[in-house]
Amino acid sequence: MTDFTRAPRKAKVQRQTKETQITVELDLEPAPSFAQGKVSTGIGFFDHMLEAFAKHSGIFLSVDCVGDLHIDQHHTVEDVGIVIGQAVAQALGDCAGIERFGLMECPLDEALAKVVIDVSGRPFLHFGAQFRRPFIGQLDSSLLKEFFGGFVLHARWTVHVDVIRGENDHHVAEAVFKAFARAAKRAWQTTGNAEIPSTKGRLV
């Protein structure tokens, strides 16, 4: 039987359009002494959230994005979600030997977020987060849903995001990303066997 705990789970994906040029590299099981990858999207707060995702999921993540920010941020934020989703799907392959489900609640001061994940092969997003201000730092807060939508569609995950409470938008967003990271870490962790975690024998 293949030891799936030792199988390399990494990917590099590039996306080139008239709107964005993106390269994402990730490793779901980096060496203990790995150096954190560089995240550069041109949007400071968005970089901060992606770095939090990498840190709290325990992965190596490098994101290099040049987007048409002179128009607005939509293409950059959504397309980064698309490419990270594609990279995760590539790294997981047929998802043999993973836990599949992940759930986490994370606080940040007064904010509390809950994320539930099913690596189901069926993309669905519930995004129950609302923000009081149109911008968090330089990031258009309405685009956070677009990031998760792009990720979910291309990773082919079912993801439920709920903000239980929160007043400060920075805290709310960061609690969401940290909860998402920790839930993802649980969902893609290996079980040590080669089984597909579905009674159907495949995740579709």
C-alpha cells in the first residue's frame, strides 16, 4: 500500500490573462525548516490575509500577482483565489488518504469566525460575513467573498463561513482567514492509508 503520508503534495500554477499575471507555488507538507514564501499582490491587506492563511495552515505559499489595479481590485483578488484553488486541487490529486472534513472556530479579540470545510469535489460557498466599511486598509471588503468563491470553484470544495460576532472589520476578516486556514489544515491532513474518503470511491 502506498504511504500517502510521504507523498509530495505540492503544486505550481500560472495564470496569464489580459487582466492578471499570476504564479502560485505551494507545498502542503513543507520541511520543518522551510522558509516562508513571498506574497505580493499589490494590495497590502490582501497580502496580510494570504500570509495569515499560509502561517496558520502550515503550508509553504508563494504568490506573485500583477493585476490591473488601475481599473479596480476585482480581477486581482478573484483570480488569486482561482489560482490558489487550482494549486490546492493539483496538490491533493484524487484526495486519497485525507481526512476530508475540517472545522474550526477562531477568535481575534471581539471577532469570532467559524469555517467548515468538506473536500467534496462539489464546489459550494456560503459566505456569512458582512463588513461595516467599504475598505479594510486598501482592500475592497466586498471582494473577500470573490476570493473565496474563486478558490471554492477551482479547488472543488464545500465551504461554509460564518461570523458569529465582530465589530472591527480587520478583526473579522483575519478571524475568517485564520479559521479557514486551520479548518483546511484539518481537512487535508493525511490518515496514513490510501482510501478515498467517500462511500462512492471517488470525490465528485
